[in-house]
Amino acid sequence: MRRCPRCQFRLTEHKIRDIEVDHCHHCAGTFFDPGETEGVLSNFAKPELWLKSSICRPLGETPLESPDFSGNL
């Protein structure tokens, strides 16, 4: 069972275009495994597209662990 790296709530899987994406109903976080963003978002997953827009800004690295983290949660 995967847990949310942000709030430790249990993640549920949702299938989008044959890709299972993890979602937390508690904090509304959605977590992609490596390579899944391109499969779900296509060209919209490209960071350079978003950086050119006025709707986002780079936040840098996050202290959050991957939902696959095998440590004690």
C-alpha cells in the first residue's frame, strides 16, 4: 500500500490512458512514477512549455519522498 509523501494518507490508483496514477484524497496530491507524466499529459508534460507561460514558476527541489519509498511511513 502506497502512502502520500506529503500527508501519509493512503493513496488510491486511478487509471488514465492505461496508466495508473496515484492520488491522495486527503491533500489532493497526484503522484506520477517516472515516465508516466508524458503518457498522461503528452506535450503538456514538457517543463519548457510551462516555464514560458505566466501560470507557473519553478519551485525547485522538494523534500518529499517518492510514494515508492521503502522506509517506515
